[in-house]
Amino acid sequence: MLAQRDAQVIASLPRIAVPTLLIAGREDAPFLAALDDMATKIRGATKHVIPGAGHAPNLEQPAAFNAAVGSFLDRLRS
């Protein structure tokens, strides 16, 4: 999101029409604002911030990451 040449991707976010999970690590300060921005632009998006993780929450806090993804998928199934 932060390294784009233009706003094409950001402008397309409101057109996303599928369930969307947005995940970031709490210690990844530069991306927390981008996460909030994406969450406001994608209708119905689920935002999850993982404590104790930086830019790679799936590697830094795998159990918390997997729990967030599992919970999201469980809600889709019900």
C-alpha cells in the first residue's frame, strides 16, 4: 500500500465485494494507518491487530495469526 506509484490500488478497495480479513502486527507502526484506511474503504472488512508482532505477524506470532484466520473462516462458514 505504501510503495505505490499511484492511487490505483487504493481507489479500487471500495470495489472489493468478498469477505476480507486485514491483519497487521501492533509493532508495525507504518502499516497500522494503512490498515485502518483499508478497513474503512472495504465494506464489511474485518480488521485484526496482533500484539507482539511487527511486519510479519504470521511468522512472529503464528498461533495468534492462525487463530485470527481460523476465527474469520469460522464466521464465514456459519
